[in-house]
Amino acid sequence: MKEISKRNKIIICIIGIISSNLIYIIFVFSPFNSTLPLWTFQTYEDFPSREISSDGKYIAAGSYDGDIYFFDRASSVPIWTFSASEYNNDCGVWSVALSSDGDYLIAGVCDLSADRNNLYFFKTTSSTPLWRDSVHDAVWAVAISSDGEKIVAGTRNNRILLYNKSSSTPLWSYTAGGTVISIAISSNGKYIVAGSTNNTVYLFNTSSSVPLWSFNTKNSVYSVAISSEGNYIVVGSDDYHVYLFNRSKSVPLWSYNTENIVRSVDISSDGSYIVAASWRGGIFLFKNSNSKPLWNFNGDSGHSVSISSDGNYIAGKCGYWDCLFKKSSSTPLWKYETGSGIYEGLKISADGNYIVSGSDKLYFFQRDIPLTFYYLLILKILGLVSIISISIIILIIVIRKKNISIENSEKKKNWIDNRF
């Protein structure tokens, strides 16, 4: 029985050391620059739209099944949900935008199978819209000024619509030459930039429906962004180019060929830094003074990109990963695998502290690697300690068994000697 007990001990120790080694290998080779979301949220459909307030306290999202969700960052349980499918069957909330403080929310709904499309405007203290406007075609893009006073929308039937928060009647409407698929408004609410499928970029002063200027690229304009005061405009086109403009004229300050479709662009508050995501070219960071990128992260497909107000932090979709960068380096601070989907995209808060990302589910991240990093470090240390400890135990058992074997051998020899 004693021999069996010793054998069991050895087996247990061997299993322990193998398990510890496996744990140690997993944690040692898991990258330190990985992270985990603070929370996730999932419903029955994908999230084609998501937005975050300047301080990251509030999050808005729209789902393909027609629901609008509003969250506080402290919880993955929505503060409220509004079902746009009450008025629209088979609809999707393709675009949402929040005022800087998160007090106001605008959402654009499109129903590709019927002429039932709406804009919904909310004071975020309530899930009941302040107003609703039937725009009679799909709403592809919405934007809102920092104070929530001005709202702009782009539609499939080529219209650019400007609203004041007090009324569902547009202040003015402009008919572009194609579907308006991208739109942005300066933080001060004075300037609007819009991109359409007729390969044209339009710049407006909100005081008039007559464009200040327009510019033709060689393909659809999928993404636009504008600095806080409206001094700089950045454009991403299906013609593979990133364009930077000064609002004073329609001739680009510069353009850059990313060698693939540019699906997303963003710009820092003062216009000093520009970031772009190219379908196969990855993520590019530019200084406004030069068309040569400061760096390029070639992480397969670049689907979406967002930059903090001061330009110090960049969040991007890098293939199957969400990545966070500092402007000083193309090496991600961290990354997290969220998979790939048709509607994937992300936003970083203006202060650069929080990121919301989504496709089949919503992910909410904190910029700084959270305590999970330290948990991983502790587990690595514990794994190493356990290996050392178990190795010592095994060594002691082996030495002890050897000594017992020597003792038994000597006893046997003495017994033989005494007998003969």
C-alpha cells in the first residue's frame, strides 16, 4: 500500500507540473499589450452604428433590427431602448450621433424595402423622441454640433438636411448629385461637409443651402471629417485617396494614395492630425503639413478609425482586431480580437479615455490597460513559482526515493552477510 501511495504521489506531482507548465506557457506567451473590454452587449442583430460622448460617459448604438440603445459607461444594461420598428418594419438604425455632453441624440433609420424612414431626435433623459421627421428615404448619415443645437442628415435620395434641435422642420435642404453616404458638422455648428456616390464632396456654411464649394474625386466619397472650427476638412474616397482641404478653397492642400479603398477618416480638433483607414492598406497617420504619413500600420484591412480631440490617441479596426495607438508609434498599445463583420466600426471619446466598438456585439474599452493586465502578470508569476515549487517537490521525492532505495539495498546486503 505504501508503494502505491508513493506512486500516486509521483503521478499527482507529474500531473501538477504538466498543468503548471501549460498555464505558464499560456500566460507567458499571451502578449502584455492585450486587453479585455470593460463590458459587452449583444442583441439579435448587428450594430451598424455607435457613438460616444466627449468624456466617454455615454454611449449610443443603433441595431440592424431597428432599436436605438443608450448606455451609461458604468453598465452594459441600457439606460433605455427605443424601438424604431414601432414605425418601421425591417429597418436598421444606420447612423447615430451624440452631442459633446451626451445630452442629445440623433438617429437615422432606413427601411430598404419601403418608403418608411425617419429621423429621431432625443433628449437623452428620456426614450421618448423630442421629434421625428419622415424623410421618405433611407438615412445613411447623421451628425450633430457639440452643443446639440444643429443636426444634419444625408439620405439615399440625395438630400442634405439641416435642422435646429427645436423643430423637425428642416432649416434647409440641398439635393446632391448622388446618395449622401457620409456627413460631418464642425463642433461649433457653422460648417457642414458631405460626401456622395456621385464622387463629390460638398462644403456648406450652415447659414445657407448653397455650397461654399464642391470637389470631384474619382469615385464615391465614403468618409468625411471636419476640425472643430471648420478650418480643415479630410475626405476618404473609393479612388484610394485621402484628401486634405482648407475650408477657404476647393483645391486640396494635398492628397495621398493608400493603394486601396479609404473607408474611414478622422481629424483632431485643431486639424493638426489626420488618420485614415484603407481597405487593404491598414491605418495611416498624417500631420496636416505633409502628405507623407507619419506612420502606417499595415494590419490587413483597415475598416474604421477614430482619433482623440488632441490627436494623441488613435483607435482603429485592424482586420479582426480593435487596436489602440499612440500618435508617436505604429505599434499598438493594445489590441483585442472582435472578429469581422459588415457593419463593424468604432469611436474613441474626445478625451481619448474610452472606446466603443461594434459589429455583431458592442464592446466598451478603457484606454489604459485595465487591472486584467496586472492579473495576467500575477498569474504568470504564480505559474513560475508553482513550477519551481513542484520541481523542488519532485526533486525531493526522487532524492528521497533514491536514498530509501540505497538504504534498502544496504539492509539487504547486511542481511545476506549476516546469514552467510
